[in-house]
Amino acid sequence: MKQVFRQPRLFFKLLSFLIFLLLIQIFLSFAFVHNSSINNVETSLKSLSTRIEKDLRFINGKWDTQLYNADPFTPYPNGSSGFMNPLYIMTNTGFIIERSQPINGFLDTSDFKHLIQFKTPNTIDTLTNEKWRILSKPIENNGKTLGVIVVSYYNPHEIDTREIDMKLRESISTIENGILIKNSTILISNLDIRNIHYEFSFEVVDTFNNVLINNGRVPTFIDVSYFSEELSEKRVRSVFDRKTQEEYLTVSTIIKNNSGDPVGIVVAGESLKSINKTLQNFILVSLLITGGLIFPLSLYSIFMLRNEIVVFLSSYIEKKQLTIKKIFFDKKMSMVVIDENKYVIPYASNQYYICDALFSHPTKKWEYDELLEKLGDSNEQINTRKVYDATLAINKKVGIKLIDYKFKVFSFNRDFISFISR
């Protein structure tokens, strides 16, 4: 063990190697968990998209949504159904069949001019063979129209129209009271959707066709350019919320008619917030554990491999000895030169005078008192370690046992004598 710790560079190399191994382990574990989690989300979204594609049928230019509406894995047509993930279904004509939990900045526009025309309650038939009772009200400020509130009810019965219309107006009033206007901008941060009748769907859209808030299905249109753009996009991709920067994974599935032409598209999404947070915590905890274990693990590794390390050091020194070609002492520069390596010796120091003496007679064996005189000292009894300490310092500096010392006799290591020149 002592021999190991006399080689600090070896210890730090071992420490660095262990750190490298642990970081590689963290990286590979992170990649595995990340890819596995993403693959699970992707598989789930593909399964949902395929299911919805089979639920929807396009016959003679009309959509049949009966299976879709009855599917327990899809949002219910009316109001807030508890479906928590983003889901879009749009046709090639721009009609929005479904837009649930939309992502800010992603397919979140509506046709303002189409929605504002329903200023009185109307029952309309849509491309999906569905009936909707719909009412809208402009959002105005200082005589200027800034947007529109739209509330709708799925499949109304004639006998219930009066009560439905009353609730439509109550819902619009509740939304209107929760909206603030600041610098001609509509703010919906204070709007609490829990106060709105749960079986009614609604949207708030500004005059630039931006959907500011949406809850449930509203019969509306989006520019057909979005449909063509989605056809050219990757089927699986990440989308970021414009406001929160939250990341979502989305999967697109194209719906085709009997001729193979695209007539609709399903885009299902899921937030990666939980996965990303878990991975962040994993990295943090892994780094903390690595930082706490790396030093004791290094010591333990050295202890367990001490014999192997000693053998390695011995073979390393022997190999280093075999590769040496020339050794000499440059008195002017005060340095020992071993091949291309130069080791500075403090000028006029004990190490300097010992090098001067030994290199002047490479084959001579020097008595302790002889070298002590070279150091300008003759009192051997008082300075019992003076020569020994200087010799030890030289050997340590050059990294090999250049000078042998035994029974107060000092000489060059015979393995190096043939390489030494004056």
C-alpha cells in the first residue's frame, strides 16, 4: 500500500478511471430509462391513435362518430370529461372533430368569423352528423371587438331547448365575468372553469383566431393549411407548450378514404413532464451517490488490488529502466537529464553536490563521510540523515531508484551505470 501511495499519479489515474466508469454507468442507465419511458409513451399513443382511426368512419363525404363517441377511451362530447391528454382530430376541410386539452401554440386556432355569427342560440348539423346547440358572444372593450366566447351543447333535445339556452347564457356570463381586459389583451388567468356547467363545452378565441382557453368539443374550423402541414410532419415528434415550455410527445395518424386519399388526421399527445422530472432526480441522486462513494471506493479498490498494483509498479519501473538511453548531470543548468526528460535540482543544495560528486565518478562507491564532506560538513554524528535525505529526494524527483544506498555506502544503481555520462 505504501508503494502505491508513493505514486500519487497512479492513485489519481485510478480515481479518474473509477469516476469515468461510474459516469458511464449513470449515462447508460439514464439513456435506458429515458428511451424505455419514451417508448412506452409512444406505444400508448400509437395504440390510442389507431383505436380512434378505427372508431371514425368516412362514408359518402360524411363522418360517422358513433363508435368514437361511445368509446370509453376517448373524450365525451359534452364538457369536461376527465380526459387529461392533448387530442386533436381534424378533417381535410379544416373542421375540428376533437380538440381536447390543446397545447399552447400547437393547432390552437379557430375561425373567429365563423364562431361570432352565433349571437343567438342555434342548433346546427356538422360534418360528423352531430347536432349541437351553440351560442357565442363578442368580447368588447371601448367599442372594439377583441374576441369571442363560444359555448356549445352536444345532441340537444327539442323539449330541453329552453333550459339548454338558459344554461348557455349562464355559462357565457360566468366566462365573461372571469375575463380581464388589459391593454386590449384578453386575460383568462382568473377564469375558474369549475364554475361553468360541466356538460357544456366552450372556447375563448381572439380576433387573430388564437384559442385562449378550451374545455371540451366545440364545432369549429381551423385553416386547412394546418392539415397539409401535419401531413408532411413526422408521425412521432416532440412539441413544446408556448407558454409553459412543457414538452409533449405527439403521435399522428392519417385517416384515409376508400381511394387512399387523406381525409382526416388524429394527433394524440402526452406530457413528458413527469418523465423529465424523474430523470432529473435520477441524475441528481446518482451524482450525489457517486460523489460520496468515489473516494472510499478508490481506497477499497487499491486495498483489494494492492498486490497486483505492486507487481504492476515493479514491471513499470523495469520497463522504464529498459527504455533509458542516456543519463547525465548538467551542472550549468543544475538538472539531471534522462533522455528527453529534465529534472531540476536546486542549485548549491545538498542534492546538487551529491549529483556533482556521483556523476563525476559514476562507478565509484562513496562512503557516507565522503559525501558529507562534499556537502561542506564533517560531523557525521550530528548529521546522520543529511546525505540519505538528499539521495532520497533525488530518486523521488527522477522517478527511479537512480542512487543505491546500503550500509552508508552510496553509488549509482548498476542497472543505470552503462547509461550515465559525465
